[in-house]
Amino acid sequence: MMTPNDYPAAFTTSRRIYRNKRVLRETLVGWLFVLPALLMYATFVLVPILLTIHYSLYRWNGVGPMTWVGMQNYVSVFQIPNLIGTISNAFWLVVWFSFIPVSLGLIVASVMHRVGTGRFGAIAQTVVFLPQVIALVAAGIIWGWLLALPGLVNQILRLVGLGAISRAWLGDFNWALPSVGVIGIWVLLGFCTVLLSTAMTKIDPAFYESARLDGANWLQEFIAITLPLLRYEIGVCLTVTVVNALAAFDIVYVATAGGPGNATAVPGLQIYILAFTQRSVGLASALAVILMVLVILVILPIQRLNREAAL
């Protein structure tokens, strides 16, 4: 039989049981809401990744029987010069697709934030962002016309007396990869500019007013105030653009198809060629796994700095 002294302990125990049941019920309800998205993610992301890793351990043409080769496909990737060259080209594209658009985006966004207010600023952001909404295939086709030997770029060069340097930019072994990089800059600059410009509007104007009272010029304000307060947004821009560079496919495929020779070949394009043209599914899968690991290794430090900036 319970005594009066036992009532508080029993009440506390009852409350704890009720609270645990409520937490369990809310957890189950939460998982039920997450389950559809989780199933989609597992079906279209996790399962293909696991299958790619599985295929990379076999020699397979995609139709016939599979032959176990272990790590041989990975060894072959590092032994075939053309495949190593695609990885090198991808890292060169990081400079063109990532570092240059982010740097230019900072400058353009800073100028727009300083002088482009009101309707003018909105129109400028729209014009700069416009290439981002154009399909990459269309962008590759348009720039293929512009950079061709009779294209608009060479016509302008001849018009200003620089016809001696005109060339088929996408067909030149030395200039093909930088030309693809220029297309990437054109596409990604708008994304970086709009993101950074939006972030700049959240910076307290009092910081700039205090700096101006101390006699700081535009460059000093940019280095001492703008850059430190945009670390998180810069990290987002770097993450998106680096992934675009390392996983580039559309622009390269449409503009150059990896040519001339292998001057613009990148891992994404080479994976497609190995799997669907040369029927080397195992080797293509190994290259895809290596590309995935490279992306993770490059992105993780950026994400770590991003988290530190957000704190």
C-alpha cells in the first residue's frame, strides 16, 4: 500500500514515462515525414554509388558476364596518361570556374552595393544573373559560335586591328581549355555576384560609416569589413563552383567534346566515353569513384571553414 510519501515519486515516474512515450511518438512521426525523401535519396543516390563501387571492381562491357579484377581498374586509371590528363584538366577548370568567378563576383557585388542602388541595382543584378538561368547546353552552343574562326569574337579582334591573334579558340590546343574556362566564368559569375551582393545588404552600414570616419578608403573597407563578414557566403560560392568545375560535362561536351585531342577532356566526359562508347563500364566506374573522392577531399576543407565562419 502506498504511503503519502510515495506519491511524489510515483508522480515523477509517471511523468517521465509519459514524456518518454511522447518523445518516442514524435520521433516516429518525424521519421515518417522524412521517410519518402530518404527512400528517394537512397534509390537515386546511395544505391547508384554502391553499384558504381561494385562495378569498379570488375571488367564488364555492360552486357556480358562480369570478370573480377579487384583494384586493377583503379591502377589502370593512374597508368593511362589520357585519364590522368582529364583529372589535371579538371583542376585547371577549378581556377576558371571557381576562383575567378568568386573573385570577380566579390568585386562586382561590392561596386554594385556601393553605387548601384534602387532600380539600377536590381536591373544590374538581373543582367549579371541571366547567364545562370540559360541551359548549359545552350551556353555551350552559343559560345561555340562566338569563338569559332568566323565568330563574333574574331570579327571584333579584326575590327580593332588585332586580327593577328584571331584563331579558332576552341580548336586550338593551347587556348581550348582557357576558352572553356571563359564560358564557365560567364555562366557562374552571375550566381556568385547575386549571392554576395545579397549578403552585403545584410552588413550593418554602421561598420562602413565608422570606417569612413576613420579615413578608410574603398579598398580598406573591402579588406577589413566586407571580406571577413562574407566568409560564409564565399564558402558557399566556392563549394558550388568547385563542384561545377570538377564535375563539368555539359559545356565541355557541347563546346569541344573533349578536343582538340584531349586538350579539354575532363573526368565527367571521359566517364561517359568509357561507359557508353568504349563499353568499359568497370574502368568508367573506377574513374567515377576517384572523381567522387576528389570532390569530397576538395570540398571538406571548404565546408569546415564554412562552419567556422557561421559560428
